[in-house]
Amino acid sequence: MELPKRPSPSASADPRASGGPVGGHVLVVEPDHLTMWSLAAYLRRWFAVDTTNCRVEAEKLLHDQTFAAVIVSDQLPARATESLLQLARRTNPQVRAVLLVTGVAEARALAACDARIEKPFELAALARLLGIEDGRG
């Protein structure tokens, strides 16, 4: 399922012009450190990015701040993925919830997300799911 496109940022919202992110905050919850680092490094072009590999820390972050998007891996311990996606919705009904899928995802986790993307994927595909065009097509 594709998410609705986020309006294109104005020139004044360009992160290079204002020194800040154009898309708000994104939370990446990913147990694989290299994948987490890659996602964060890429997404920082448009978003302020918080990362964690821990369900408890992710829950705290979801309670403490509002995120434009939450990207959660299905490689977390059992039920943690579904639980985090549901918490993200309860704390911010407008959040864009993306599930990173490595295998067969649980139906309940799929129901709790807006979109899923199967690993391996191109970073530009994730950007498009978040309403950003990175110019790489």
C-alpha cells in the first residue's frame, strides 16, 4: 500500500537553506546496526531521525515526541513489531507507519502499518513511501 504524497517542501523549507529537516521526525526501529545506520544516514537528508534497536527505548521515544513516520523492522522479538506500530498509532494517529519485512510478516503487524517494504530494498523506494522524491527515481 502506498502512502499519500507529502506536499513538496517550499524553497524556504529546504534543509540546506534552513539548516533543519523538511519532514519532521522519523523513528527507525531496526535490530541490525548496519541497516539502522544506513537508513538514518539516508533519511537525515529530509528528517530528524531517531534510531533504536530496543522495543523499550522505542516505546519511550514514542511517548516523548511526535513522529511523522515510524519505520519498524519485523526482525524484532515476537509481537514487538505489532505492539510498536499500534503504540505509534495511539500516540499520533497521523503517523506514517512502515514495516520493513524480511520474511513472512504476521498478519496483525501488516494490519497495523500503512505500508510494507521487503528487504532488500532501494532507499529511494522508502523515500517515496514517505512522500519524498530523492531524484534517483
